[in-house]
Amino acid sequence: MEHILPAYKDPLFSIILILFIALIIAVVTYGWGLHKEYKEEGNLLRFLEKFDTSECSLNSSDMPFELNMLKPLTLLAKAFDNIGEYHKSINIYIYLIKNINHDTKQIELMERLGNTYLHAGFLERSKSIYLEILRKRPRNAQVLYELGIVYEILHEYDKARETLEPLEILGEDTKSLSSFWDFSELLIDKKISTEEKIAKLTNILKNQPKLYRQVIQAMIPLDSQKAWDLIDTKQIKEIIDILWFLPPSQLNLDIIARDKKLQTLYFAKGYLQDITKDSDIFSLDLLATARENGFVNGDLSFSYLCQKCKQSFPVSFRRCPSCMAINSIKVEESIAKSNTKRDYSLL
């Protein structure tokens, strides 16, 4: 016993023992990491099996994969996405995710897959993809935004608001988004009275001026005269299409009589006669001048530009159909030939 104990006091023996223990720990950690990686890969494959569909026209089951295929196939999937061939795009993304071992690339491709499902209208599938990404990468702000959009479209606003706190923790400004969801939920709320809805819309506009167009548009069917009280004559350009399509019964002549832009608009429309024409809106002034000179078949047509992604659409939107941005709409007017003759003169 006396001969054995000194061995433990030998510094060299202690170093060897520590190295041996460290080696065992390293081997166990490496083995556990491999086990966890294989398990995660198996979970991902089982997860993706839920999205395999026979509707996809591209047969990738027997397609051999090489790493240099990643970029061209990703571009091809994006091209299919842009032209609305979502089923082909989805099939390519699933194929790539299954064959790419790089975790960051997998997350990126899964995000694209979720976005494609979102644009294709497969909201539950899109939600599943986003939740799976957040399980792996909970600090992904873009995915939190997109998950909120899914909940918004599903009218699950309580769940949508659950994404706001993590976004704020990540340093994102969520005030506009929160107000937008309050406004959107208010529009579909059938439990409150018209008077209460009008009061809440007025309050939303006071706190979030960026929702000016949306609030005016929502207010007019509820009470057109109260909507006129909220109209800012300096912001007529933002709602020119809404004002243009109003029937005479919903006009407020007292407010119109006090503003040259509104007078010009409704002279060009054919509702008023013999007024001063000065709106600082080129198309409107041109149409008013044409009407003054006897050309009465003119009209205005409208398109709607997203100021973020610069895409133009033929119909108005609250959230851009392409990039999903809010408060990004810009109304663009142009002169067109009237299809039907109207005679709604008020004077």
C-alpha cells in the first residue's frame, strides 16, 4: 500500500490521469454530438415527409445530388416561385433540404419553402415550417415576422401578437405592426357597435397616422360624413381613388367648397360645374381642363405601387401581395377613357 500511494502524488501520473479523463469526456461528447446530429437529421426527414406530394410534376426521387447543383436549383425554384408555379418550386426546395447537410443552408432553404407555401396559400404548411425553423433558430427575426403574417391571414391575432415580444427583444420596432394588427382585428370584429368601431378607428388614426388611407377607407361605409371630418386636404393624393369613386350621396359639399383640390377633383368627375381648377395633381388638372374644353368622356384609372419592392398592382392592398410590407402603398393615377357616361351633376 505504501508503494502504491506515492504514485498518486507523482505530478506526471496526475497529468496523464487528467488527460485520460479529458479524452474520455471528448469521446463521449463527440459521440453524443453525432447521435444528436443523426437524430436531428432523422427528425427533419420525418418532418419533410409531411410535405411530399404527388402533385409535384418534377420527379426528384431518383435524381443524384451534387453540391454544385445547389445554386442553379435554388435559382430555378425562385423562378418557378415568381411565375406562380409554386408546386414545382416546393418540390425543388424539399429535394434540396433533404440533400444538404449544412445546417445554415437548410434553415435558409426551409425559410424559402415556408415563404413559398405562404404565397401559394398553404397557410398551415407555412406555419409548420416557420415553427420548425424557430425551434432550431429562435432568434430569427424574419421568420418571426412571417409567422406573424400567417397568423394575421388566419385572423389569429392573439397568436400573431405573441411574435411581438421576441421581435422587441431582438431590437425590432413593432409599434406600426402592432397598430396594424389592432386595426385589422377591429375591421372583422362583429361584436362591437358601429359607434364604438368609429371611435376606435378615430383613435387608431390619431396614434398611427400611417394608417390614414386604411382608416378613411374603413370609415366611409360606416359613416361617410364622419369619415369626411377625418379627411386631411393635404393628403388627398393618398386617397384620390377612394374620393373619385364616391357616389354623390356620400359627398360633403361644405368641405369640398372650402378646398380647391377637392373642387377640381369633383369638377373633373363631372359632379360640379364652374369652379376654380387647381389641384397640383397633374392628371387631375389635365382631366379638368379637358372637361372645361368640352371633352367629357375622360376618366381616371388607378394602379397601386408598393414603395418597398416597387411592384405595381391593379387593385388596392393593405399589405403588399409580393413583399408583405405594410403601409407601403402609393396610389398612381392616369387618364383613361370613360366606359360609361355618368351625369351626376350636383349644380
